[in-house]
Amino acid sequence: MRIIDAKFLQSAQSVEDSPPPNVAEVAFLGRSNVGKSSLLNTLTNRNGLAKSSSTPGKTQLINYFEIKFKTESEETPHLFARFVDLPGFGYAKVAKSLKAQWNRNLTGYLELRPNLQIFVHLIDARHPELEIDKNVDEFLKDIKRGDQIIIHAFTKTDKLKQNELAQLRRVYPEGIFISNLKKRGIIDLQNKITGYLFGNQIL
């Protein structure tokens, strides 16, 4: 895969004030502080594209990024998609009323967005069996349309011992295992995304 440009498009509070649904979208979702922003920056090779925060739960908006790809076709030299950074879930110290609003907006986007093609569910590799991630996974499977896929991407794998990582791979053979620090798994995730969206058109 070859991303030749990535830029911030806009933020939205809900699906109602989101950009027109005219480009395929890839949604990145996960618990607060799982590393969504860092992964987006690494994936696009654009430092600071997605703003990360040391305060879990700070990202409250749906953030859209326009991604430009180089293709093999002379007739269609470029293809476009959007990466979507969704608010983190599961941060206990957020006020209940605010959390409920976030959850409504998040659920509305996931259920109603017609051009959403891929769910990238980010899971902390050190805590792969948390109940909240299991619940999210069940929810995604319930709402997933036939033209959508779920990718399980395990972050922070550099913090695991080799035997722990090997065990995780055995339990989740379809998973993608990410380390932003060591750039591990980034190409695998890129190829999974572009292969589904564009087939073999990407260089």
C-alpha cells in the first residue's frame, strides 16, 4: 500500500453533521488510551495528524481524515478513503450524562453510516479479554452488514514477552498485532484495509 497524502478533514458530533457519505470509510474504535491516535499517525506516516492525549477520554468528537492512495492504473491514478477516529469508550471518570451522549453518537455512526466499510477494533494486547471489548465485539457482529468487515488489531505488543505474543497469536489467528514503537504489524494492517477496499489496485 502506498499512502501519498493524508489530511484532517473535519470533526463532527454525530452522524448528522458528518461529511457526505460519498467515500468509503474505515472506523478506528477502542477503549480510551488504547492508542488509536498513535496508530493513525503511524499508519499514515504523518506525525501529529491525529491528536493523542495523555488524558483518557479526552477525544469527544468523530474525527475524519482524507486518505489519498497511489494506484497502478493510469486512468485512475489515485483513490480516496476516509479514516475515522472515534471517541474512546470505557473511561470511568467521565460524567455519566456526557458518556451517554458520546455513546449515542458513537452508536449512531456505527449503525447508520452507509459508506462505512471496515471496523478496526483496537484491543490492548496486554488485556485482550476485557468484558468491555467482548461487548463491543458482539455489538459490531450484530450490526455488521454483508459488505462490512471487522479487523481486530492488538496494540502495544512490544510490551508483551515473546511467549505471551505467541499465545495471543494462537488464540486470535485472524488478528493483526501492532507495535507503533517498533512499526510492527503496520504493513499488515495497511494491506488488510486496502485489499478489502480496493483489491489489487494499490501499488
